[in-house]
Amino acid sequence: MKYWGQILLLFVLGSLIAANHYQDLSDNEFAEFEDFEVEEELPLVNEEPQKSSKEAHNDEFEVGGEEDVVVDDVEDDDPEFEHFQDVEEFEGFEVKDEKPASEPKITIAKVPVNFRQNWDSYYLEILMMSGLIVYFINFATGKSKNTKIAHAWFQTHRQILEDNFSMVGDDGSLDRNDNVSLVKESENIFTLWCSGRTCCEGMLVELKLIKRQDLVAVISGMMRPTMDQIHITVHMNKEDMDSFVFCVAAKKTAVQLAKEMADLSVYCPERKPGDKFGIPSNFNVMGEIAEATAAMLDSKVVAVLNKYPQYVDCIHFSDQFSGAKQAEDGGSLKLPETEKVLMFVFNIPVKGMPLEEAMQRLKPLMVMVFYCLDKVKRYRLSKEGKAKADKNRQRVEEAFLKSTHQARAEAAAARREERKRQEKEKIMAEDDPERQRRWELKEEKRQAKKRGPKMKQLKVKAL
């Protein structure tokens, strides 16, 4: 009985415990899983902290040390790590050093300096610099030579000029001094104005030298040679020169003058050889009046032309000088203004002789200039020559008026229309309706008469 009572007591206690446990499970449906979660969360007492896969991988392949012993023990105890010992399993695998790689060292190669100049790479620059140097040297030497030629001519002829003119080198200033010199227009053109002489207003001397300061002109002069020249223009008084046109020039110059100069092309287009007048054959003579041509080519002038033919380029006398010929479509409605001039063009011989000697050879030509000036002042045409000269000038004027008749008629009509327009504007500006009405009626009658047929009135003599 004693044992049965103990057994019953144990059974009752077990029933109570089971009833309580069942009640807890009925209240919490997930209570049966909580025991398992608690068990998983409990840490192992003797378990070491898990290493990362990377650390385990490094530890497995580290040579020497205590880690090797651990791996061996693990391999002996657990056969699941045997694949780490398989060499073929990690074929091509390279152990990487975890230490940061150091920066690469940059090594600059030492290239030897080439001290030898490669001039082939600078041929264009060398050519340009050489050209500039040659240009400036030529400019300096050419400018100096032209200046020497001009001053040499002036010093040689200064006394002759001062003997014939009261004022030499007149530049328009009131202050006069003895330091008279040529006026430098450019590096190759020098001028000199002389005044204060009878029968002429003045004389202009122009020294047109070769453009020695211009390298391009020097090179072109090698292909087409030119010469230094002196152009002398004497402006005659109107009462001190008769009516005639005369010219003596070298053949090449004569052809050019006959084409370009208006007076020569109109009054004396015919060129005659110089042999007929006793001068060298390399000259051509153009004259309007035969007696004037013979009078100008007297013995003294012919002697100078025969002695210095290479120095004389042109002698041109004209009372109708107007410069170069005007274009036909110029639109001018009146004859160009003319003046009486004597023109001389001489060549300066600077090659093959000193400057002083060359200028001395030009002195007789300057003497001839003043001789011709006095001769033209004294010379007068005969009645027949004067009548012929007047007829020629009248013929030229009539031809000009005929050629410009249409243009002059149009210009006159334009002027009339302008006057009518101004008159209309003046009438309309006034506040007088009656006057405006009368002007309109007058204008309508004028327009009707203008549109009507034109009739000629015939006068019949009474019998």
C-alpha cells in the first residue's frame, strides 16, 4: 500500500504538470518552436568565433606556424576538409599580397642635347630675313644715290638759274635765305620752282629719278631699262606766245605722246622723220604750222640736238596744252582749259661717268631752254599762218560742240525742268488759290502746245 500511494502521488503530479503544459501550448500556438530558437541562440561554451571565408582561406594556405597544426587536426578529425589538400582544385590560383602596392617610380630618360643646328628646317625664315636685309640695304643705298644726283644737278645749274630768275627755289614762304635747295616730293622725285622773269609766269623743274630705293623697281628695271630724267615746264604769259603746236621727240616717245597728249593728237597727228629738218634720224618732228616748225628748229637748236641726241628725249611747245587726252565718255560739256607752255625732257647720264662730269654735259641743254624761251617770246606767225591756226582751233571747237550737242541738249532740258519744279513748289507754298489755279491753267496750255503738231511758218514775198 505504501508503494501504491507513492505511485498515485507521482501520477497526480505528472497529470498536473501535463495539464499546465497543454494549457500553455493551447494559449501560444508557436510555443513549441520557441524552445528550438532558444537552443539555437545559446552560444557554445568552448566554440571559437567563426572566421570569415577570406581569413579561413588565407589561414589554410599560410606556410608554417600554428595554423598549420590546426588545419591538420581538422583534416584528421573531419574528412570534409580533404578537398583543400587537392592540388588540382586550385590550379591557376595566385596568392595576392594584401599589402598596398607602392607607387611606381617614374624614370625620365636622359636625352642628349643635339648641339648641331639643322638649318634645313628654317630655310623659309632664312629666305625671308635675307630678303628683308637686302631690301633695307637697297633702300638706304638707293635713297642716298638719288639724293646725291639731285644735289649735284642743283649745284651745277644753280648759277644759271639765279642769272635768269630773281627767285630760285620759291616754296611760298616769306622768309628767304641762301640755303635754297630742292623740294623732296618722294625718295626719287625732287622739284624746284623758279619765278621772277619776263614773258613767263614761272618755271617748274622736276627731277624724276629711277626708283633706286624700291627693290622691285630695280629688278623690273633690269628687264626694261629706264633713265633718270629732268622735266622742265615753262608757263608762258598769254600775250607772249603765238598760236602754234610743235614737238620734237625720240621715236618711241613721239608715238606715246601722239596717243596720249590731247593737243598733239588733234593739231599735229602726223609724225615726220628728223632727217628732213637736219637732226638725227632717231627723232620725230610734229608741227601744226610749217613755218613755226622751221622757225623753232633754227641752227642753234639743231646744233644742240646733233651734239647731244642721247640726252634729249622731248621738246614740246603748245598754246593749247591741256594735258592727257580725256576719255570719250567723260561727259564734259565744255572744252578743257588750255595754257601756253614750253616743255623739255632731258635724260641724265649717270652711268659710266662721275656725277660732276654728267651734270656739266647737261649745262648746254639748260642754256638751250632759255634760248627757246626768248625765241618763242619774239616769234610771231605770218597772216597766212595765223589764219590757218585760227581755222584749226575753230574747227576743233565746232567738232567738240557737235559731238556734245545731244548731251548739252539733255542738260539744258534738265535745267528747265528743275526751274519749273522750283517754280511749282514756290506757287504751291503760297496761300493764294487763285494764283495756283492760274498757274495750273498756264501749265496745261503749255503741255498741250508741246504735245500738238509742229507747223512751220512760210513767208511769201509779194509780187
